[in-house]
Amino acid sequence: MVTDSSSPDAKMRTRDVSVFYGAKQAVDSVSIDIHSEYVTAFIGPSGCGKSTFLRALNRMNDTIPSARVEGCIELDGEDIYRSSMDVVQLRARVGMVFQKPNPFPKSIYENIAYGPRIHGLAEGKQELDAIVEKSLRRAGLWDEVKDRLSDSGTALSGGQQQRLCIARAIAVQPEVILMDEPCSALDPIATARIEELIDELRGRYAIVIVTHSMQQAARVSQRTAFFHLGKMVEYGHTSDIFTNPREERTKDYITGRYG
């Protein structure tokens, strides 16, 4: 039973979305609405299709030759898979933070400035400086790096690199931020900092996080979707999913019977 997945004010809306890699079906007819006001978590065992579905939301699967997406995905009511969609622009509006921090091999400043520069978001150096500072402040990194903006982004610690990647995503003024297991490569202290950051960013952006940690989903999200074998089994308020799931499969996963 899938509940609470349809409402008129959704930022993104998917209907009957399936994803194939060649003949293999990885995602099977998923319909969900994603909102700006809260964090949505995708949980489920490894290989259940949650990351594949997340990547369909900003056409990241386009980079895989054998991948095929069926169904409808809308951003503000517009089909993101229509032929006239500018994919570069789409990925600015729907930003992505990956499992492993991947700063550009450039300075901290250039990591942030690169996107706004290519998207024409700054008139000159002063505006660019302001965007860099604002983005780093929002990512909780400014005080740690403000005196070494010319240092390489790759010289930062893992947790700092991940916050740099979040700042980089924020810099191009996205509307949605997708996070694919953003803490799986981080230690507990860095993980806690990213979780605090997600909470601080909630409401400014529609945030979707794929996580293998049920505890993390319970801490950071207000809505949770449980995936199993490519299908979305259940979707609803996070508290309901964890304390009173409607589906037996959800209950089995939450209580650790499989996964």
C-alpha cells in the first residue's frame, strides 16, 4: 500500500516511473510527490532501486548508454524528459550530492564559483565573491575555510569535502537537492555535521536523501519511502513508517528481518 504520494503543490511529481538497464528492470512503476517543505528519505536494502530512481530525477541515468526511463517525471509541472529540456539547466535546478565527496581539482573558491560563472549568475568578481561566501556559510564551512580559499578543495577532510560539494550545489540556486548516501564515506562526527546541515537547509530546497541507515532517515526526514525489489512499497510520514508501517515487508525491513 502506497499512501500520501499525491498532492497539488508538489515540487517534483513522478508517475509510473520505470528504469531499465538493457533488459534488466531496476525500478518498477514508482509514483511519488516530492515537496519543498520537508526532507524525503528513500530507504531499502542494497540493490532495491532507490539510487537508480534518485538519479532519474535529474536525468543522471542519461550518462549510462543502456539506461532507459519510462513514465513521467515533472518539475513544477514540466516533463523533465521532454526533448526540449536543457539538461545542463535541469541539473542546476536539481542538484546532486554523491556518496563519495567529489570536489573539483581546483581551489575551494573555484569549486563554488565555477557553476555560477558558467550559468551567468554573477555580474562580476564582487557578486561572485558574495555567492561563494553565502554558499559556504549555508553549508557551514565558511569559518573553517575563509582564510584558505585558494587552497585545493581536495586538501580538505572528507566531511569538509562533502560540505564543499553541498555548497557547490547550493551556489547555482537549485530548487531540489538530491543526496545519494552522502554520509556513507564519513566518520560519525562528520555525519552528524551533514545531518545538522540537512536540517538547516530544509524548507529552502526540496531535499531527497537516499540512505542505508534507518536511524539517519528517522533523524533527518519528515517523509520516507521504502523500496524493495525495484518497487516503492510504502510512502508516508517518517514517524508512521518507523512506528506503524502498513505493509508487512516494511515492518520486516524496519525490524531487521532482512536487508
